[in-house]
Amino acid sequence: MVTREQALALIATLDLTDLSETMTEEDAHRLCDLARSPAGPVAAVCLWPRFVPAAKAHLAGSGIAVATVVNFPDGRDDPPAVRDALERVLADGADEIDLVMPYAAVRTGDRRSAESLLADARATVPGTTPLKVILESGALDGASLRLAGEIALDAGADFLKTSTGKIATGATPEAAEIMLATIADRGNRAGFKASGGVRRPEGALAFYEQASRWMRGAPDAARFRIGASGLLTALVPLAMTERPGGA
């Protein structure tokens, strides 16, 4: 059972996401409105690049970050296209970048392509802008996932993120364990984002507690995120439950 305090902590680390193919600007506005939940604001909204300006305007003064995706979802864009896309979304005001690494290259042993693209991305994205690197954990075996995490962290990733949510296998405890161990082995300076199929409060809490064990304390939004679309509507009623005595 997820407690009120746990629900509040999860809401504060949520990247409320809509990356549906049919998304409209009206949907983007609705997502931003949901992000200001009655139980408190989420950490960020995550949406397609074309909706960044509308989200920035809609969330002005809220403290909620606007995140967007690049090289999404298959990680196959060439480096100049990735650089152009990064420059464009940064100019539009994106606060955070969720970047898909070339995971297919890593899977075939071509680490150089991934290293080059991520180094170029880190040089393009200011150090003050969180860069969350999506490893697409469901497409990689354990050894490849570890390697992908090491490449991303060595390139300066601020977060390792599990999945795009666009393939069958999203976030799993097994993948999270490998990624959190990789982060710990690299000095525990980066955060972790569970994304892809995280729909229920109990599942989100399991990832939060897993991260807490590796990070040796309850992580905040600077170290832990959950990427999800429908999770917020399940968390809000739990977070709004009164404590015994009406406190």
C-alpha cells in the first residue's frame, strides 16, 4: 500500500509525459494543467519538441520544468541532425533533454558511434540543462546495458533513463538494478529515471525504493524521476488522503 507521504514524494519526482502520435496543442495545454495537481506540482512535463514553446508559456512561473525528446524513438538520427534538433529545442526554451542514445550500435559492439554522438550532445547542451540519456533497456542484454550506461555517464549524462516507452519492454527491476549499480560505480553523481510501462503507484514506489537503496537515502527530483502518463491520476487520491485525526 502506498502511503500519503510516499504518494506525495512520487508526484514530486514525476515527469508527466505525453508522446502520443496524435497529440495536439490543446493536449499539451491539458498536460500542463494536470501537472499543477491539487496534491502539488510534478517535476516536469515531457512532450514532443514542437510543443515546447506552448508548454513554456503555459507553465510560466510554475516551477515545473519542460522536457522534450531528441533522437527519438529509435536513436538512429545522424549527429548533425541531433545537434540541430538540440539547438532548436534549447532555443525554444526546453529546460531538460531526454536523448535516445544509439542503442542499436551499442548492441552490435559499435561503442564509438554512441560515444561520439553523446559527447557532441553534451557539448551542445549546457551543463545547467539536465541531459537524460535513454538507454532503451528493453532492447539490450545485461552486458550491453551496462556498457550503454558507462558510455552515457562518461559522456556527462545527468540521468540514465530506461526506456522510450515505444517498444514492448519498458522499465524492469532487473534493468534498474544494472543501471543504478553503474551509476554507483561511477561515483553516484547522476540520477535515474524509470520510464516505460510505469502505470501503478505500487510499481512506481518499487523503483523509488530501489533507487533509495543505491543512493543511500530518499532521492528527490534532482536524482530520481518517473516518466509516465496515467500514473498521476492514480497518485493524487492517495496523496490527498487525510492523516488520522484530519491532519
